[in-house]
Amino acid sequence: MKICLPTKGEKGLSEIVYGHFGSAPYFTIYDTNEKSIQIVQNNNQHHNHGACQPLDVISKYNVEVIITNGMGKRAVQLLNNSGIKVYLLNGNTVEEAVKKFEANELTELTYENACGNHGYGCH
């Protein structure tokens, strides 16, 4: 299974997970079967609010899961409609996030509990 996380840089498992998915400088993709990492630059990082196109950047990597600190309703809906599940992060690094996902300790993020207007609980 391939897990995608928004990250600040390119340090792999030790990298800090970025605050919000769509504006992250990089995406770190972790393959749970092969225990390998791919780092992808987010060329859609600078976009108007509500105009994030996450699938444009990650679609060719066959990502099944995204772990993030925050994501808007529209992005969650687009990803869910494409068969990609989104989970809310509980940790700081890629390694912490992956471990908590594998231990089933993360909450699934859906349209109902995603960021609606960058108010309470949104990053």
C-alpha cells in the first residue's frame, strides 16, 4: 500500500509533516510493502484557496492513503471519490504517522469532518 504525506522537505522518514496538504512543498510517498520512499515536489503548491488539485500531483503514484494535519472538504471529497482514504495525523514525522496508521490509531478524515473555512481545527 502506498501512503502519501505532505512534507516540508526531503528527509524521508524523519521529515516533518507539513501543516496542510495542498500547500506542502513536497509529498513523501511511503510503500508499506517494499518499505521504500519516493519524494515528489508539489508543483501545485501555490494555488488559490479552494483550488487545490491533489490528484494532479499524486495520481501516477497509485496512492491509496493520505495522512495529513489538515485538508479542506473539497480536496477530501475529490480524493475519496477517487478511492483514496484520508487520515488525520497524530504525530510530527513521517515515521510517527506511518507507525500510527499501521497500528490503526488515526481517525479517517471525511467530507463531514474536514476543514470547511480554516476555522477551528483547520491548519
